[in-house]
Amino acid sequence: MIESKSQVLEQTPDYLDVVGLQGSGMDVDVLREAGAAKANLVIAATSTDETNIVICLLGRGLKEVMIAGGSRIAAYLATRLLDMNIAVKIIEKNPDEALDLTLRFPDVTVICGDGTDQATLLSENLDGMDGFVSLTDNGEENVIISMFAEQQGVEHVVPKVNRVELGFLLEKPGFSNAVTPKNIAADKIVQYVRAMQHSVGSNVESIILAADGQMEVPEFRVASNCRFIGRQVKDLLLKSGILVSFITHKSRPMVTRGIPVSSRGIR
């Protein structure tokens, strides 16, 4: 999701497709001809390779990210960030786990300390970070230190909230990027079940939920007998509330502006 005031929306790049708007409430509307001026958040689709470029357009480019808590998620995230040439600093208070992270990730700065302690965060240059991710086991502390990170001017903040019941803590700060593992697991199960339901007699291969389940993104394969083959996606007459945002051809995802559905096998 992107704040509507972002410069990204002034001139949408070719690799970014704006697909939905969220107003002052929590409802999400599929974007047609409506402008984004009245929306608080804009939902956009892009390929994985372009994600960092989009983040750069949102403000400063991500050059260094601090992670509080050296969990398995932190290790996975560090790997992905390093792949995008983003410097990573992890703060882990368990000496054994901190040492393990140091050995596994020689390119990551690992600090053995309390990632929920404000003095520790400041001493490790929190206010100079482009991003902050709180992944400790305590959801309440994750939210609190994320608020602190925002106060220090960190532009991209992502707290992990272990309990769904703590969602109310996220409403006032406006953490649109909060991660709730329980919800993620539940969403994965729902996606699988719904994909199985849709796959019977159809070409639907997967379904992804977005915007807290208010938006469904089905992925389907174009069959050889599809009557749309050869026509441009923008010329298709679709029902209200439906958008074709991306297609994948030969394992390459592309924004659909003007792209023809030229052959079977496209998703």
C-alpha cells in the first residue's frame, strides 16, 4: 500500500499498476477511472524485481534496515534484503543466537543487545536508518518500539504483532505494513481451500488475498480455446470491480497496459 500523497502517483511508472484505493475507513474500492486524491492509501501491484524501485520512489531509497530480534523471519528477511544490496543490522539479545547469525551472515552487522531498549536503538543509529522491522516475541513491545522508530524519523516501519487481538494498537499509528503471523497462516489456508474450489473445471491456479481479505487476486492460465487470445487486455470488457493487473509469460511478470493475450499458457 502507498500513501496517496506519494510522488509515485504523480506519474505512474510502467512497472507499477494501481489497482485499489482505501479511504478514511477500512473499505477498499477497485480502481477504475477514480482519482486517488480522496484515498488515504493506494494499493499497487508490481513484480518482485521492481519492489525496491517502488520503495525508492516512496521517499528515500532503502539503503540500510535495522531488525530488532534475530528470529527465523529475521534471517529470511536479511537474505532478501542483502539480495537487493540493502545493508542490514540485526539486534539480538541472546548471545548464542547473535553468534549464530554472525556466522551465517558475515555481511550483516549483528549486535548482541536488547532491541526493545530505546537507548540501545539510538546508540546503533536508529535515526539514520531507512527501515525498521520489529520481530521480537513480544507483540506489544514491537508496536511500542515501532512507534519510537517513527518518532525518530524512520520512514519505513514494520512491526510484527503475534496476537490478532492487538490489532487496535496499530490503528492510531497507522502501521499499514504490520505483520500478524496468525493471520498470515490463516490466509494461506483460506487461499488454498478457495483455489481448490475454483480449480474444479477452471484454469485458476492460486488465489491471493489483499487488503485484509477485501481484495482477491486469482491467478489463472489462459487455455488454448480462450476467446480472448490475440486481444489487448485493456480492450477486454470486464465486470465492475474486476481488473487484470499483471500477466506472466515465460516466467516473466508484466504490467498489462496494452499487452495482448497473444498465446495460450499465459497467466
